[in-house]
Amino acid sequence: MGLVDVTRESVLKALEEHDHLGEEPFLLHYGFEPTHSSLLVHGGRRYRLDAIIAAAHRHALGHPLPQDMLADEHADAAHVLTQLGFEVRHPQTPQPTVTAPRLLVSPSYGSPESRQHWKDTLDQCVPFADEEYSRHLTEDQHRRLLTLHPEGRCRFWGATPGHDAKMAAVTTGDVVLFTGKNRVRAIGEVGAIFRNREFADALWPPKQGGESWHTVYSLREFQTTELPYEALNALLGYKPNFKYPGQLVLSGEQAAAGINGLLITTRTELERAGAMPPPVDVRMMRVEQQHTHTVTVERSAHQLLFNRTEAELVNAYCDTLAEVRTSRFATAAGICDLYLHGPGGRELIEAKSRVERPHVRAALAQLLDYARYAPAPIDRLSALFPKPLTPNALSLLHHYGIDSIHRTIEGTFERSPAPEARRRFIRDLVGFGEH
């Protein structure tokens, strides 16, 4: 007597009973608390697996299967249902909302010396695996660099000893804004970071009597941009005329405001979320012990580090919101653009800088992919565009229950809501925020 007595017919009767009573009365009738559990999926609806098994046992033998037996045989119960032709989905640990890395603001284009440094190690990659540079690296530093940059080449930046205290907590995955001439000139992601004066001097030979750089860090990603200080100041809460005279290392809410406000997506966050494979630890001989050093690398496709147009669109839209909490969350599919929680419920938004059909289709795919991993059930999916969609593109989104939001000529935003029936359909089909 047990799971072996459960039949497909008894499971279907249990599902019918569930639909007749409603979920909460059904769970209470069989003594189950409404907690997170594996799900049986049937007819586009989701049912708590263990409660359905208990009820199916009653329909087969006249009494429910005891909960203590279910707890011991949970994996077997899922297997039985699968063998009977039902779909079972197991709970996963919800992905956390993005915890902000640190945000460095690094003046890097003011003096002739810093402009030369930019030309030497940011405009171009440095072949650090070559003996000219590698002989200054410790074995651990060399290994760390090769792990993150298996090509043996990357961009570098650094800081003088006067910034040691600020730089002590900086780590892989932190974000750097390279500033100069009243704007952010580039955005980077910190790779390997260490202190090595000799290696720094090989990268940036100091002038006669000049100060050596001390902390060195590689850049996993690097992207040039043209972002005026006024835009950055608005995100970080500084006065509009603030000029960033020195190195800053920001953390917490202020760093999150800058990183999320710019829609920055780092490789490190994607790896932590499972959206990209993590780097493989490299263990190699010292370069001077080798005659050759050749590495073949296939880089994974990933999201852009920074898309200024989409970031500006999202920020402009957020400025129109009231009593709404804004954030982002990382998933095994990537990092969403905007996650809202307010009086109207929870909404997931994907922004696109263009309105052609490939961009509309990309927004659709990303929304459906991200929604499965939401920290809590999603009430609405929306795509954000800089101008109205064509009727055909709008129909595509509405077919899948997705709203379209676009910026008007006046600079306001207008929503084209999907039919409520289509919203419910896609919500039931995909299971937003359910794992």
C-alpha cells in the first residue's frame, strides 16, 4: 500500500477535485500548508505535487497517503507521476536580486601622463604573457591573469600608493568609470587585481623622479562611451556641476544606483547567476620555463556591458513613476533591465533602443526567459521602446500577453496594454516567478 497504488485515473480525479474546490480549500482539506513544493503541471495549470498524490491515493484506495510517508518518498512520488505521463517541475532556489558590486570613478584623461597611460594600456591590449611583462609577475598573479584572460592579452589600469586604502576592497567584477574632459569616456569591469610595483613600472614607466603606480588591475570588459557628468551626477546624487577631481570607490546603494541606472551588466554577475560558464582555473609553468605559449580561446556570447540608449530610456521612464520600488535581478538567462514593485503589483520590463521586429522579438524572448526566475510572481510583462511599434509588432507582443510602453514625441510614456485574457494565459503557461 503506497505510491504503487496511485494510477493515472486516480491522479486525474484528484486534479478534478482540486479544480472544483480551489487550491486553498483543497490543501486545507488534505492537511497541507501552502508552502513552496514541486509542481505537477497539467492542462496549463500547476498543482502541488504531494497534495495531489495524497488525494490520488484516496481516490484509488479510499484514504489519503499519510504526509510522513510522502516526505520519505517525495522523489519516488515525482518519478511515479512522470511514469504516468504527467509533467513535474522541481523547485529551485530563487535567484537573488542583483547585489551591487563596487563602483570606481577613476580620473584617467586629465594630464599628459594619464593620457599616455590610456594610449598604452586602454586603447590596446597588453600581451602580459610575453616575457617582457610576465617576468615581473608572481606565479599566482600570472595564473589569475591567465584564468580570466586565457588569450594572454588584456587591458590594464591601476592606482598610486596613495589610493591603497580605497583600493583594498576592490575585487573582480567591480565596475570602473573612466572619466576625463567632463564626461565618462569608458566603462570597464575589474578582472584580476593585485599590487606589484615592478609590473606596474613595466606597463607605465614612471618619469624621472615620478611616482610609480602600485595597484594594478586587468579589465575583463572595456567599452568606450560619451556620458556627460551631469547624467552620472543625477544617478549618484551629486550636484549637477560636480567634476570628479579624484579617485572614488563607491559601494552600497550609491554604487547600485550608478550601476543599475546605467544598466551595466558584467561578465562576473552573469557567471554568478549561471548565465555564462565561469572561467576555468589555469595552472601553467612559468613563462621562462616554456619555449612557446599558445592558447586557443572561444569566447561565449553575452550581453553588452553597457547600452547608453537603453539606459537613458529606462531612467527617463523611472522618472515618471511614483510609489514604485525599482531594481534588477540576475538569472540563469541574464540580468533583467527593470523590475518594479508598487501598488499595481510586480512588473518586469525589458528595454530596447530600436523598434524593428528583431528587437521586438528579442524583448519578447528575454521577458519570457527572465520571468521564470523572478524573486516573486510577476503580475505584468512589458517591453519599453523609444517610439511606437508597428501594428504587426504590437500584435506580436499582445499575443503573448506583453504590454508595450513607448516614449511619445512630448517625452512622456504611453502604454498599450495586452488583453487581460492573454496576460492570464501566458502567466499560467510560463509560471512567472514559480520554480
